Amino acid sequence: MPSCPVCQSTTTALWSVARDYEYFSTSKDYHYFQCADCYSIFIDPIPADELMTIYPSNYYSFVPGKKNIVVRIKEWLDKRYFQKILKQVPGNEINVLDVGGGTGWLAGLIKNTDKRVVHTQVVDIDNKAKKIATDNGHAYFEGTLENFDTEERYHLVLMLNLVEHVSDPLTVLQKAASLLAPNGIIVIKTPNTKCRDASLFKNTYWGGLHAPRHWIIFSEKSFRHMILGTDLRIDQLNYTQGAPFWAFSIIAWLHKKRMVHISAARPIVFHPLFPFISGLFAAIDFVRSPFAKTAQMFIVLKKAEK
């Protein structure tokens, strides 16, 4: 069995065999293992040489989203969340870096939330997203954060749905930390392996795998372990709704039962059931999140005071 990429434990076991039921970018099966010590779930082998295949041109962050009721509610919730976050950032001007920000929709939302935001930078791998982002006034670097070189320093670094997509999340976090302005903040949103839907759907298809695009998926324990020895500290960690994972899991299950049809031409995220299931489980997760570990975590990192 492969060792855990987070804590290096050799006490791991096969957790699930999954394929891409969301975009049908490939017909391969991918093996996910779980660490018995820190509860991380990871893919092995990592399909690092398949990026142009497993991220198709209709990938959700590469195209403008449709403004249905669920999207509007999500944007409203995101705006409220970042209003609170931005209050923690001192000064008259704020630079924002959105890693994996696609078309820059979130950077734009934040820019409209606080008038102090003067510069927004997106780092992502898609050329089509680049045109949309730059047309909307964001600077754009086409490539990975590891290859991003700049003299700018950022008061807010966004890494939403990002660290689980990379083979070496610690290196990515350390690079992000090196780009922070004094008193800067890193905001991470990432799946949580210790949740109800993961255990329910592990033998069919759990949406938190986002197979094969999520490579290392954390629990709170494994994330805390990863940043030991760095100059980063967790300022806040909150569980939040994982409605998309419920929707991915349920629609994939219905597809296997031949009750609905999904394909490369109409991925799960564009299926008409997706917004309804997402809306329902967002409400359920918000009700239970104060006392249950839901499928996603919001983590706010700051540099430790010396």
C-alpha cells in the first residue's frame, strides 16, 4: 500500500475505486486510499500527466456560471462571508490573489464587496478563462502558483477548492505564504473526509473525490498535521455546507441505476437536478453544521507572530 502523502504513515488501505462520473473526461478507474492515522484520502498514482484531459474545456470554473437561484444564494452567502474576512484586513488598499480562480468571478465579487480592493490577480491554467478574467479587469497568470513570480504582495490570498487538486499542497501553501503582505490572510476552502456523505457513498461514488481531479483530501486532523513546522497558524476553522458533493454523489448513483442520464455532453454540474439537490442539501448542511462535521471546511491562515 502507498504511504500517506500528508503524515507519511504506512497504515493505509484502499478506500474506493472511482471514475469521472462528473465530466466523463476519461474512462479510467482511479484508486483512492485512506490513511488510518490522519484520515486523509489520496489518489494513487497521481494523474499529473493527464491535466489537459481531466480538466475539459467545459469545466465549471472555466466557463461563466448561469445565475440560477442556487448560484445567487451562494453568491450572497459568499459575499457575507468575505465581508467579515475583509474586516480583518487593515489599511486603505487591498490586493487580492485568487489561486485557481478561473474566470475571476469570486475576485470580482470581492472587489464589489469592499472599495479598498484595488488589484485582483487570478492564477489558473485555462486560456479561455484568461480572456474572460482579463475582460473583467483582473490580472491573469496562466500556469501554476509554483511558477507565478511577482513583486506584488497580497493582503488576501484565496485558495478555494484548490489544495486538494495539487500533488504537493504544502509547497503550494508555503508559496502562498511568501506572497502575503504584512497581516495578510489566506482563506482555504477544501473537502473534509470525516463527513456523513463520504461514508454513505464510498462504495458508489462520493462527490468529494471529484475524480480524478482531487488528489489529496484532508480531514481537520491531517490539515493541522500538514502545517506543523511552517510559519502558518490556523486563525479560524469552520465546517460549511457540502451541497455540491451531495448532488454529485446522488446524481451519479441515479445514473448507475439508469434513472437519469449524464454524459460528457451534459456533465452533472449542468444536469437540471443539480441545482435542486444542491439547494436542498445546502439547507440541510447549514442546519447541522454547528454540531456536525460537514463535507467542506473553511480555514483562515495567518503567519504566526514571531
